[in-house]
Amino acid sequence: MSEPDEFSAKLGISPEAEMGMHARDKNSFRGISTRKKLRTLVAHAVNQDFLDEICELENLEWLELQWPTTATSLEGLVRLQKLKRLRIDSPRNITDFAPITRLPKLVRLEIENAKHLYDLRWMLPLKNRLEMLKLDGSINTTQKIESLDPLDDFVFRELSLVSASVKDKDLSPLITCRSLTKLECAKAVATFEGFMALADARPDMQCQWFDPDWWPGRKFRGGPAR
């Protein structure tokens, strides 16, 4: 085990650590950029100065920015060229998510309760990279999305839209996502007819809203109303 340094007490992360967690209290994060061996980091209450230091940790492969994320820019993330998994919780001040697309090894992306994440067209460069995508709301806030059309033909295997709503209610873009086998979402993302059409087109896909028991009184695939 490495000897502690001047930052160890406040950070709670040793100089040689490969995994770490830090919840910011004012400027308690200072010096985290010296933890160059970190591969996994869970960070809470990330403001812009904290994020700027995190973005100097170029060996990171897994980064979680836990509630609340108050940083205003994700531009520094492009330095994390080894990053494979990214989770951002409640990035209320972020209006430009495009820097995420410049992470060449990213395969798992989770964004929760993002105030300005409405138009998904910025995600197009990730079409052939992501294995899992989560665009969830929170317990008290619905994640509003304009359309799933930009996700047409994505290669992900899992998609989560929990506590989310989709303005155009159209699930048809997911038909062409041939690797997608697990869809976890809010009922509000589509209509009964939309879920049934997707279920018919993609019998290999799992989604709780394909189950007729969740639609009392509705006619299911030509059968009698339940």
C-alpha cells in the first residue's frame, strides 16, 4: 500500500488507487488529478472545477458523476480516451452533450434527469459503438425526449427509458435496432398500438408493456379484450 500524501485525508483515495469514490465538500476534491492510476471513479456533487480535475485522469475506464452534477461543460471529457462506461446524474446545466461522442471506447452510457436532453440527434456518432444506453428520468422528474428517430439502426443490446416520455410516441425506429433485446421504459413513451406493433415486429425483444396483462380492457393482437 502506498504512503499517504497531502491530499489523501480529504480525498479518501490513496495515490496508487485504481478505484475511488469522492463526494465533494467545497474544495475537498483538490488534488484528485494526481490519482493517475484511477480506472474507476464515482464522484458526487461535481461542479466544473471538480470535473476539470477528473478529466486529467486519462486512465479512467469507468466514470460516474452522481447527483448533483452542476458542471456547465463536458468538453474536458474528450481527454478520457480510455473511458468505456459513463454515467451522469442530473446534469442540469449541461446544454451540449456532443463531447461524449468523441470518446472512442465508450460502450455504456447512462444519463439521468438531464434538463436539456430533449433532441437526441447529437447521439448519431455513437450508432455503432454503444452496447447499452440509459436515458432515464428521476423519481420526481420525467425525462422528456422529442423523438427516438435518431436511434434508428443503433447497435445497442439494452435501452432504458424509465421515467421518460417521448413527444411523438413512435417506437418504430427501434425495429431496426437488430441487436436490441431488452427495452425497459415508462408506459408514457408510446401508445398501446405502438407497443403492440413493436412486439409483432420484434418477437425477440423483451419489454414489460408487450404483456397484455398490463393493458386491461384493450384488445391484444387480434384477440379478445382483456
